[in-house]
Amino acid sequence: MDPVSVTTAVQMLGAAQNQQIGVAIARQQFTSDKAVAGLVAEGAQNAANAGPPAPPGQGLSVDLRV
């Protein structure tokens, strides 16, 4: 094998490895984005099922009489 073909082979292997790393990072990012979207949707669903808000003024004072 001549030195030029060895250099070319090493460069191709390096490029392939960089591509594999890039694909793995993109998959991980996609998975995290999907998980966050699921949590946001779950929070929105829980908020929708929580019931009506408290009437105005409720919870602003505390009765300490016993």
C-alpha cells in the first residue's frame, strides 16, 4: 500500500467516525426533545383537568383565630 492510499483510508475512516458521532448526537437530541415535549403535554393535560381557578381574593388572608 502506498502512503497516499493509507492517508486516504485514514481520512475516510475519520470522516466516517465523525459522521457516526454526529448521527448519535442528533438521535440523542431528538430523544430528549421528544421527552420534553411529552412532559409539556402532560403538564398541559394536568392543568386542563385541575378544575376552575379559585375565586378572586380567596387565599389572600389567613384566619388565625382558634
